[in-house]
Amino acid sequence: MDSRRSRRVAVTPPNNNRTRFWNRPTRADHSPALQPWEKLRYYVVDISPQSRFSRRIQRSNSVREALNAAGGVAILFSNELVDAFPCRRLVRTESGWDEIWIELHDARWLERRMPVQCYPESSALSPTLPIGQIVEVHESYYTWFKELSCSLQRGALLTIDYGGSTTEVYRGKRSGTLRAFFQHQRLEGMEIYRRPGQQDLTADVNFDDLRRQGAALGFDEIGYTTQRDFVQKWYPGALKRDLPTTRSFGYRRRRHSLQGFAPTKNAALLLSKSLMEIRAIRKTSHKFG
């Protein structure tokens, strides 16, 4: 699936805009002491040729390149990355599952349903789903995730995306969740196959699969919650009021309230690998979100 929407994966935590730099601690010689985030190297993986970043941010062409530069020790966080990966579409039948393929016929795209030759590993292929239910499986993301796991020796992975559990994703959605966006308009049905490379294609993420995949690759689950609860816990002011203009990585910007913006249908998943410190967070925190 082609998509022109720029997707970014950031390596190392973001800048903390709430800190007042003029109140920072000082060294013995009265020079400003470095804040923890100022000691970090910040990498952004972005393939968009039009993106511009400040000098403090290093741009990488791939996550593997960024992780190699970080020595395999990093915190990776992404927003709406998983849903950008190609997905397989399957439909529940009386005898099991068929896979939906497309073919070009007389300059038109048509859908064809064929028996599944190789089943993907996914909780979405549940026998409890009704006949005719269409599901999406981001199998290509798991392939990418396995490659990332080999490069990440120690660190954490924060994933925020549209989706939820299998039950939450497909409740009341017999036709699945695959849709397109073109010029701010949502498109469904056969319209999603038009204008390849010019419109965004996306499908909700099955976080049951992400949690299972993380465990299979040796990651510890620190927490799983909705995006709204995640923001409410770690930055509650963003849900209450407009925030003052700030300067972040050299860019002057206005931060607006997230009241009514952080949707409950978005989920946040935090995984760690070989980090005893983050495991302690899980033991002392009653709720990740």
C-alpha cells in the first residue's frame, strides 16, 4: 500500500517543554548544569525530503541506522507508525477464512476472495467472529519489529496508534477498518484503491497482536492504556487549558489544549528490553496510564 503521509520514529525521549531553563541547577563554577535531556542524542527517522530539523536533531534514513548510531541503547517512540504498514485482509466464512486480493480488469480494480494459503499469526482470526467479518493483519509490521529487536540491545519502545483489542477494533465494523484519506475526506469501499500513492491508506492496529509479539521477542510489558489516559497521567495540563508559546528544538510554536483531542480509541503500549529500571516502574506504579 502506498502512502504519502510522513511517518517518523524518534529515538530517545522528547524535550520537556515544561522546564524553565533560567531556573536550572548550576555547576560549582556557576555555569548552567546540563539537564538530563540535553545529554541525549535525538534521532528522527523520516523519509520525507521536505522535513527540516534543528541542529540538535539528527536525521536517519532507517531505524536500524539510528540504533547503530546509538550503540543499540535507546528509547524509541512513534505515533501512528504501525497503521502505515501494509496489511492483509481476511474475511470469515462458514468453512474458515478467505483472503481478499485485488486484480486489475478493464482498467478497474476488483476484489477477489480466495482461500488462505498461509495463515498469519493474529488474534483477529477468532472463531467467535461472525460470518462475513473482515479483519486486517499487519503482518509486515511484525517482520519489521523482529528486525528492530535484533538492533535494540537495551531500551524501551513506546507505541501510540489507532486501535485496541480485537473486540474493540471490530465491534460494529463488519467491513473491517481499512479506509483511505484524500484531501481530508474519508473514503471506503472500492474508493480506497484509487489514486495509489496520492492518498493515505490506514487500518486500525490490533494491540493484542503487538503485545503478543513483544513478549515473543523478549520485551517486558510495562503498561497498556488509552492515549487519553496516558496523556492524563503524564501531562494532565494538556487536557485542561491552552499552554503558552514555547521554544522546542529551535522552533517557536504555540501548544494548544488537548481537551477533546486525545481520543480514547487511540492506544499506548510501552515495552522494555533489558531495563531493570523500567521494570521497577511497573512494580511501583498502580497504573501505566
